[in-house]
Amino acid sequence: MHATHLAVLESEAIHIFREVAAEFDKPVMLYSVGKDSSVLLHLARKAFYPAKIPFPLLHIDTTWKFAEMIAFRDRNLRGQSLKRIPYRNFSSSTQAYRSRAEAILENSTSLPLD
């Protein structure tokens, strides 16, 4: 029986996770809470099961996520013995972008619907 294309890709991804853990001193996985990061987290769990994932997850909190996404992150990581490195991005560029967006909203005029 031949492995499906998806099974081959999964096997390759698991191999890469294990190789990174074995070859590098301080690997870290970016975790944005999105669908792609959630798939990578699932693959990392499979790669090291029943042991825990041997590297931390770096979550860069841009403060632009919905509260439900943060709740999903917390629920997804709870009880997993995973090390999480949270980083909140308060860079001046982020703040400048927010200030500009708020100014545009404050100065915009409503158009009549009819």
C-alpha cells in the first residue's frame, strides 16, 4: 500500500522537527495562534509524543488579535507542559499605525446611504 501525498508531507515535517531538536542548541517555534501555527503545533506534538515538545513557543502578541484567539491560545496550550515565550510588540511603528488609523476614523465623514 502506498502512502498518500499528505502522509508523506506529514512524515517529512515530523522528520524536520526531530532533526531541528537534535541539531540546534536553542530552537524555538513561532506561534501566532492562526491556522498554520496550529497545524505546526499539532505536528510538533506528534513528532515528540509521548514526550513534551522540547523547545518553547514564541508568541508575538501584536495586540491586534481578537480576544477569542487569545482564549483559543490559552485553551490549546493549557495542560500541555509547553514553555511559551510571550512577547508583546509595542514598537513605535505599531503605535504610529494605530494612531494614524484612529485619526482616519475620527476624521472620516459618513456618506448617505440613499
